[in-house]
Amino acid sequence: MTVASNLGFPRIGHRRALKTALEAHWAGKSGEAALLREAAALREAHWRHQHGAGLAHIPSGEFSLYDHVLDTATMLGAVPAGYGWDGGGPVSLATYFALARGNAEKPALEMTKWFDTNYHYLVPLLARDQRFVLTENRPLASFREAASSGLRTRPVLLGPVSFLRLAKTTDGSDPLDLLDALVPVYARILRELAEAGAVMVQIDEPVLALDLPARARDAFARAYGALAKAGPELLLASYFGPIGDNLPTVLGLPVAGLHLDLCRGSLDLGPVLEQARPDLALSLGLVNGRNIWRADLRACLATAQRVAEARDARLLMIAPSCSLLHVPLDLAEETGLPAELAGNLAFAMQKLVEIKLIARGLDEGEAAIAAALDESDAAIAARAASDSVHNKAVASRLAEATDAMTRRRSAFPVRRVAQRSALDLPRFPTTTIGSFPQTTEVRRARAAHAKGAIDDAAYDAAIETWTREAISWQEAIGLDVLVHGEFERNDMVQYFGERLAGFAFTRHGWVQSYGSRCVAPPIIWADVSRPAPMTVRWARFAQSLTEKPVKGMLTGPVTVLQWSFVREDIPRETTCRQIALALRDEVADLEDAGIRVIQIDEPALREGLPLRAAERDAYLAWAVDCFRLSASPVRDATQIHTHMCYADFEDILDAIAALDADVISIEATRSRMALLEAFEKRNYPNEIGPGVWDIHSPRVPEAAEMAALLERAAARLDPDRLWVNPDCGLKTRRWDEVRPALENMVAAARRLRAATHST
């Protein structure tokens, strides 16, 4: 009988219950015991959801209070000194959250994107002589917890090779050097799981979707040669792309099963069917765990039938392509979506049903699920023919776009002279990334306005008041380029999507980004266009309050694309170009309104990079073109900024330079300016603002600390091209953190100006 299976479930719970519990604990409103009770309740609810949907293999151990990579690091004793752990016994919650969020003494661990998703993980920091020790067998505890509720689960564990490949070392040595020290701890985890009754353990090795050097492939052979002897059967899971040229290594491993992402790695299936040993169980990732569109059940069933004809059907599992961590919980919560759209969607709960249907269809034949197949066919056909989805005017405008529209009028050296004359900024000019705190008062006003409790005039008056206060305060502390604060905006993508044709929005479609941070990605379901200006009113108002330049703030086309659930019936490139043309109109209108600095944020440029090198040039070509298409209608004296954060930039620096933004701001605090080494080697030609304040930590850095970071930056890059700014926007911080931190930042810039005898 075919096994209906899952790889992972959304952690955040109904109505973001985990977020509520975490933030109450961090605010001191609830104790550790209350937080752990809420976490346990969420886990049990998630297991019961999956059991009720008919899944036979239910994952356990993948739930996390913050991040599963951090969970793995703390379980293995990979805790840097100074965070409150003495090297023995379980890691306390205080230490765990200090690693995630920082504390008064230590900054948080570096955070970066989980492969090409918008989920962020904490980067393990290891030492050359790292000692690994099992502080607590987390998968075992979760397995036993489920068993105590009468549920048998399949434990999930981040694999040792992926853990090391995702980690960094304090001295730059290769983390894979630590494999022999690490494997015995993994073996102990597996032995204890086997002794507790676990039959199969899922070990996630997503780095198999990457281009791997021979040394990493050898590491798989060494690691799994030892781990296969530890006791339970091992299901090796890779996802986010094809295993490709790593398949010979994988198929040689002594594991019981292999999970294939057949949504993004369908090319793996043929070689696996030809080369895999007959007793290798296959988990078929047929239901897309990365997007919210309903599965084409007939196509999924056909693929499963193809595999069943070639393999023993008793060794088959039907699964999502990856963990359902990346999709919202339940479509049933969404009662306000257009019926035409809702009929084409599936969230985590609905994907469980699809998985079970495919497994049933494979076991009992198409007739057993005939009604579901017909419904799937009808939804797909209706969408393909819908006039609501396909806009001829958008297609016509896109066809008329030319290469000349992707270029500024003059090269950067010429523009720089014009901008210096127009803006008259000091050395080390100071600015912020864009947003200011979204206080309870701001959120209440937005909610009241959305519910009709206050009218447009009252809401606009409140926004005007907060904007006036923000401009006045920025002038008072001496910032050089101001921002209006974005008090009218809910989210950097949602705000624009709500004003663009082709987007739809959920009320409860939350997805975890990191820790308690959740986003509700827009759904791009039709052709995109701009019916009217989106930001001009508030930018013009803010600029009217000051003689200093105020930045117009836009989210770039690649980021809007990447941080949305994107339609799959046309190429992503086509959708991105549609967004770029809409933003191009906004940029031109901002300039016409007197805005002299316009920031087009592209934090997701690196995130969208294909995992395989062979596919990257094509992506970067169209991604850069889309940014330039949006940014290029302005005059030389108008300064274009962009912002990127929490990513490794080394492998896309040529593309970043090709964006030809006049100024780029980047996250650089957690790496202590180490990221700038890549910009230094590349001789990055334009201006750059390396962040000097980690805004994802509650710490308020002193001016001396920021000045030290700036000095490091100035030692690497031309000081005349350096800007001073935080790592990211400030919407998640409190004013009692923002005020002193920005005052310290301005003081740090002034200190450097004085030290270099510049005004």
C-alpha cells in the first residue's frame, strides 16, 4: 500500500499562535513553562491534523521555537563562548534566544536565507577544534511526546553534511574538517531513536541540490557509511531542486529511502528509475511545498503510476516536494478571496488532502478519485481561459519595451557629479533604510481604518501627524537624507501589491520568515499593471516639510516577485518585467513630484538566485534588466538607491554592479564588515552604505561601536563613497531603541568626519 507522507508542517499554528507565545515570553508577560506548554499544544495539534488527513508517515522533530538549524547547533553543543552555556547539559532557553536575538553582551548569530526561500536560518559558528556533544536528543523527545499521545511519527533530523556546509568557522577553515568529530554524535541520536522504537528517520540533506565539490560528496559516503549502521532505516531527503550530478553519490549510499523533489527536480526521476537499487524506497515529492496553487492531480497521478510500473509500489511514498513550512496553514480560513482564485489554491491542510488522494488513486485506481480528478481538470482549464488572468494591454506594453529603457542617461561618474551638486551632502552621509517603528498606535489606526471604524480623513490626519514628527525628529538629530517612515504601509510587498492589478491577498495566509516574524505573501494570480500612483502623495507631503532630501521608497520588481506566491502559467521573468514596468511609472512620477532620492529595495535579488551555477547567468540577466527597467527613466541628478540584506553577495557582485544603482545599502553588522571584502576585491564602483546597527537584535549599540565598524569599512573601501545607515528597516523595533541608536549612528559619522578633517 502506497504511503501518504509529509516532510514537515508549518510551525506558527492557527492565527500565528507561536508568534503570540514567543513575543509574550520575550516581553516578560509569560514564563518559560507557559511558552513550552503552548509549543507542546501546537505540536500535538499539528500531528493530529496530519493523522486526520490520513497520512501514515507524520514528521516529528521539525518543530522549532525559532529555527531548526539553531536547534541542531544547540543540540550538538555548537554554542560559541559567551552566551551562557557552560559546555554541559541542555542549552537553556535564555542561551537559545540569545544566540537567535542577541543580548546586552553579545550580538546574535549571523542570519541568512535558507537556500532560495524567504525563510532565514541562524548560521552555526564553529571553531577549528570544535567539540560536539549531545546536549539533548531533541528528535527523541519529540518522538516520545507524539507516542505519548498515541501517534507514531517519523523523526526528522538536519543531516550532518548539510549542517556543516551551512556553518561557518571562526578562522575560515572548512567546516567539513569537523565531520569525523560530528558523525558519532549523530550516530548516538539515531541509536537512541531506534531503541525508542523509531523505524525510519528522515535525514534532510538539502545541500544535495547544490553544486558540490568532490570533498563534500566524499563526506556523504563517509557519514552515511557510519550512520546506516546506527539502527533505524534512513530516508535521505533532498529538495529545492534536482540532485543532478550528485545522484551517483546518493544512489551509492546505504540508505533505505530517497526523497525526490519532483516539482523542481523532475529531471532526477528518469536516472533514479534506471539506476537505483530495487529495494530503495522512493518518496515522490509531487505536491508543491513552495507555492499555494492546487496540484494538477491527473499529472501527479500519472507520474506516480509511471514509478509504480517500474518499482515495487509497496516501497513508494507520496509527499510534498519539501516541508510545508513555506506555505500558509489552511485555505479554509480565507473567506474573502475571489471564488475564481480560491478554486485554484491549496495551503498546507489542503496539500495533505492532495497527497492522500494521489496515494489512494495509485492504490485503488483513477475511478476511486474520479470526482477529485475532474475538479482539478476543470479548475486548471478555467484559469487558462480566464480574461481576468490575461490582460492584452499588459502583454502589448511588455512587447514594446526596448533595451534602451534599461539604461540611465549617463554613466555613474557623470551622475555622481550631478547628484553631489544637487544634494550637497557631507562625507559619510547618514540615512536610514526606510521604515520607522510600527507602534501599537499605528497598527490600531490601520486596523480601525480597514474595518471602517475611522474614515479616510481621520486616518490620513494620523499618518500626517506621525510623518511630521518623524521628519522633525530626523532633522533634529542631524540625519542627512530623511525618510517619511512608511506609517501608511503594512508590509513592503503587500502595500504595493494592494495598489497593483493582478494581486490578491489573504487574511491569515501567514508564513514564517524567521523566529516570530511572519509574512503573508501576496498572490500574483494575473497580469500586473499600475492603475494609479502608489507612493507619490506621502513622499510629496514629507518632502514639503523639510529642505533636506527625503527618499521615495519602493520595493523592487525582483523582491515583489520573490516575496509573493507567483503564478506558474507564465515564466517568472515575464511576471517580473510586468512589475518592473509598473514601478517605472512610479519612479517617473516621484521625480516629477520633486523627490531627488529614490530607493528601490531589492533584498531578494540573491534569494532568487538558482541553486545551480549553470542556471544563474540567465536569471541574473533578466533580474538586473528588471531593476534597471524600473530605475532608469530619471535624470542624472536624481539619485537611485537600493538595499539588500542577509545574504552572501560574493557570487553575484557583478550583477549588483550591473544594477548601476548610485548607492547600495547592505546588512554588514553581524559579519563585522566581513561582507565588504567581496566588494573590495570586486572594486565596487558606486557608493555603498554598510549597515552599522543590527536591527534584528534589541541591543542599542554605542557610537564608539558603530564608529569602529565604519573605520573597518573605510579601511576597505573609498571613504568618499561610504554612507552610514542601519542594516535594515526599523518597523519591528521600538522608538526607545530607535532614538538612541540613530543618535549614536549620527555621532559615529560625525566622529569619522572629524577624524578625516572633513565636514
